[in-house]
Amino acid sequence: MTFYSVDYLTKQNNLTNTVVILLVALTFVLLAVGLVATFRHRFNTRYRDLTIIAFLFFVFFAGVQFTDLQNTNIRNSQQSQMTAFIKNYVKAQHVKTDDVYFNSTSFVDGMIAKEGKNYYQIGLSKDGQSYTRTQVYLVNANVEVQR
């Protein structure tokens, strides 16, 4: 089971979105260069074909980014809820932020908090405004911590 530190959860960066945005920007630049080359060399169809290919890549990557946008917004919302929850949890339980780890990167019911050598299951209310904390014991004691 993998547990994540408070620093990891608050500074979590989504590398996939950055790569897709860079690919969209790169294909847009290639599309612009292809259009300029097409207008300069009107009788050479090679540039027109390359421009069409660049345009198709641009449409593909833009479509992928658009469909992923909603999932990204939901994930970012859950991560910001998790960050707010961690701050309140640390205050309420009177523990150091360096001693608390969670097994989930998003704010979900049933996540497990590791405080020192003790493990606690966090049960959320239906509206997500309150939680219960119950001590649990792990069957598999193999724990990996991501800092």
C-alpha cells in the first residue's frame, strides 16, 4: 500500500497535462510554419500536404486536451479538497504534518491515514463536511511512503 506525504499531496504536479499542452503548442507552430511555406510556394504541393498533416495533428491533440479537461477539473477539485482536509485534520488531531501520510491523493471516503505507527480509516459524511476516524490494522504491513 502506498502512502503519500502532505508535501507530496500539496505540491502534486500533473505532468501529463503539461506534455499535452506542449504538443498542442508545437503542432500549432508547425501549422503556422506550414501555412507560411504554402503561401510562399503556391505551386509546390509538398508544403500543402505537410500543412494538412500538421492541422490534423493539431485537431487531434486539441480534441484530446478538450476531452481530458473535464477529468482534469474534477481531479484538481478533489486535490484542493484534499489539501484543505489535510490542514484541518492536522490541526484537529494535534499531529505534525511530517508525521501524517494518506493512502489517497484525492478526497474520498474510506481513505487511510498513517500517523506514526498507527493507521486510521477516514469515513466521510455524505456531504463531505464531516468525518469519522477509526483505528484500523493493516493485513499487509508492506507500506511504501511517497514523500
